[in-house]
Amino acid sequence: MTLERTKGTIFIGESYGIRVTVELDRADIEIEDAFNAFRTILTGLSWNNEQIENWIKAKAEELNENEREAG
């Protein structure tokens, strides 16, 4: 990992020779901005929206179950 100061935010994903970069012109991003950038990267690296949404749903179920068990 390399740390560099930038004025914006850059997300990069790379797999099998494909490199996807998402650049935002500001550093004060919200979590939704970060998630949208990750989603763009995943799509660029060949996952489709259905796969992404299924993972999100499964993760949400897991988190809800863990919360019920802890609560």
C-alpha cells in the first residue's frame, strides 16, 4: 500500500489485466459515494448487477441474524 496526498478520491480495482479506476473530485465523500465507486469497479471487473445485489442481500441477512443472536 502506498500513501499519497491527493485533492480528490481515487478507487482502483485490478484483476486479470483489467484495471478500473473511479476518480471523485473531492475527498469529503459519503459512504454512498464509496459504495457507488466500488459497485462501478465490480461491474467493470465483470460482476453483473444481479450478482452484486444478491451478495448485498445475503450480507444483510447475515448481519440481521448476527444482530438477533446478540440482542
